[in-house]
Amino acid sequence: MYKKRLLISVISIVFALLLTSGLLLSISTDKAISGESSPTAELKGLEALSAAFVKVAKEVNPSVVNVSTKSTVKSPRRSNQDDLWYRSPFREFFGDEFFRRFFEEPRERTRRSLGSGVIVSENGHILTNNHVVAGADEITVSLSDKREFDAKLVGTDKDTDVAVIKIDAKNLPVVRLGNSDKLQVGEWVLAIGNPFRLSHTVTAGIVSATGRANVNLATYEDFIQTDAAINPGNSGGPLVNIKGEVIGINTAIATAGGLPGNVGVGFAIPVNMALNVMEQLIDKGQVVRGWLGVNLQEVTKDLAEKYGLKEPRGVIATLTGGPARKAGLEPGDLIIEFNDEPVIDGVHLKNLVAAVKPDETVKVKIIRNGKEKEFEVKLGERTDEAMDELKGKEIAPAKEEEWLGMTVQELTDELAQRLEYEGQQGVLVTEVDPGGPAAKVEDPPKSGDLIQEIEKREIKNIDDYRQAIKAVKDQKSVLIRLRRSSGRTWYTVVKREE
């Protein structure tokens, strides 16, 4: 009986072993069929990725430079503590002149800063950030081969935080440039630079997001977000894809509690945007951008519904001026296309407009009263003066206007309502020079009056006003029709002083 039980047990164990080996064989076969990697294959994949990182670092590192700047900063000497010395009896002994020089004259101190840059042309052009070189008296560039050069500032653009500097050198290692428009979220990237004075540091990560805006880092924002470690000193260095192509210029980091250091959220300027700025800085020394002349409001779900849209898209013009007004756009128009490209939001439209040169004609499609309309708009140039005009700020008079002795500003809807000019057109007088020609007429204009005609030419806005002034620049006197908020209108003649 015992032998019989033993035999059954042995047969059971053998049968179990056969089943197990068959199952393992089946699992192994299934893995092979499904394409699952063995530990060895997975290791080879990691080694290949590591080798790619090494190759990129070796290729790009020589093109990355250290940018050090030196600038002189003046600051007042006096402080509360200084006042104690200023009131001391020593003042009588040394005299006021000594104390003025020692305590009141501005002190000069030297400020130094470090950043990064990347060589993008054989003739020595280097891309970096505006905030790295802005205000610098001296710029020094150090290469990976230990060569040092004094750099010349070619130009800066604070609106994108891009700057171009140049060194006079030969045999320069030039980086390869990629196409940031084709960049996808999830791609591997490497950030190279000189954080915390540690030259040619390489960190790896992925593209966390593209098209990041409203982070208050620049006027024009279309940032690449990455978790590759970017720290102070990395600014101006390249963000590189796995092919070794520069696809961004590292510019800023998000910090925790205001403390410096990487927290996994870094931002880079797309290289396509940086190159567009660089070309203009090299050719003209400045960046010239198109100006549409609209103030914008984002489209909410409720607004989209009101305009007959299934989902929020485009942007609403809350105020129009300059080119937009001339073309026929009105406040309340919902802009849905710019040059046949669908408008996503306000940031998108601002970047689209900025990419077009002034004086070029573009197509703008809008929704008004439930219907689509298309306008052709000849863009102006985006200047501080143009922006102030749109916002209704007081505008400094152009040279040909100065003789009048008046400053004016655009009449906005808000000002028209506040000054009881609703339904009226013209430009608003903001100041009259007491000694100027306008103040010397029999019935002079005052601040708050509306200029509605110049030499029988109707004045609707600042553009009309300036064109009218240019037209009469050679006349000895000018006929002007004014309106006061009380409703009184009158004509006056302003005579040019000899």
C-alpha cells in the first residue's frame, strides 16, 4: 500500500513538472510572438539611448559658449546711516563740498553676470537672451577650447528676450538648427549651458508642452516647456533634440517660493522665433513688427454661444484703431481667421500679426451680427506710440504738430462716455501750452475740448488729425472747429508764430 502511494506521488510530481515546463514554454513563445523584449534587449535599448545622448553632447558642446558681462551701475550713496554722519560735527571740519562728494554723489559699482549662448554662424554670430547682455558695458565669450573673445552686441529684442552678439574668430564650431514648429510633446531633449558657473553642463528631459503663453516672461510668448533641468546660468544656452539640432533657446525657469533652482518647469524660446528675430537684428539692428490696431478679449463659452460658435475660438476686438479701423473693423467683431489661418486665441493672433512686416496687406475674417465678413487690412508698424494711441494715452506731438502748442489723444468709448461726447468724433485736447499759438487765440481751446475739423477736413481719429496737420504745414494760419462737453461748438484760427 505504501509503495503504491509513493508511486502515485512520484507520477503526480512528474506530471506537474511537465505541465509547468509546458506553461513556461508557452509563455516564452507568447512573449516572442508578441514582440516583448527580453532583459538583454531592453538593456540594449537603454544603451542605444545613452549612446545617442553622448553623441549629441559631444557634437553640440563645442558650439555652446559662456557669456560673461560687466556693467557699471550708479546708486545714491546716502542712506539713513549716512545722514547721521552728515549731521555730525565733522561736517564743519571737512566742509560741505567734501560731504557732498562723499555722501551725495552717486556711487559706481561693477555688476557682473554669467549666462550662456550658442554659435549659429561661421562668421561668429551667437544667439543668447536679452536679459543676459542687456545694459552690459563689456561682453566676454569663452569657448569650450578655452579661447576667449570680446564680443560686440549686434542687437537685442526685449519683447522676445532674444539677443545676438558677435565675436571675431575663425574655425568656429557651428551648431545645427532644427525646426521647432515640428516639435512634439514627449520628445527627448537636452539642455546645455553653464549653470552656477559649471561650464558645459548637460541635462536631459522631455518636451512637457509647446505653445506656452501667459507666463509673463515676454511680450511675445510661445515657449517650449521642458523638465530638463534649467538653472541660473543656463539662460541663452541651447535646447537640443535627440538628433543634435537646436530647437530652442533656454530662457527661464519656474521657481518654488521664489528660490533659485530647477523644479522641473523650464521654458525655452522656439528656435524658429529666435531665428526670425536674429535675422532682423543682423540686417536692421532692430525688430520691426506688424500692427493690426485692436485690443483683444478672449472668447468664453457664453460668448461663443452668442456669436453662434459651437466652441470657444478666435478673439473679440474690444477696441479698434489705426489699420483695423481704417479697414472697417469695429469693436465687437470676433476675429476667427488671419491670412487664412484659424485664430486660436489672443496670444496666437498677436504672434501671427507680429510675424508679418508693416505695410503688408493681410486678410482678416470676422463674425459680426451672426455673419462672416472678410476685410483686407494694410498693417502698420508696432511702436510704443501706436500702442499708446490705441490705449487712449496722451501722445507726444509729432514735429509738425508742435507749433500748435497742443497735445491730443484718441477719443475712446470710455472717455466719450465720461466727458459726454457719446456719438461724437474727433481727437481730445489734453494740454494747451500757455505760451503757445493755440493759447493766444481769442477763444482758445482747453483741456477736454474736442477737435472735430481742421481746415474743413473732418477729424475722426488721430490718423485724420495728423494727416490734416501735415496738409497745412506750410500755411500761416489754420481754421479749427472745436466742441466742448457742454455741447458748444465754435471755430477758431490758430496763427503760426514768426
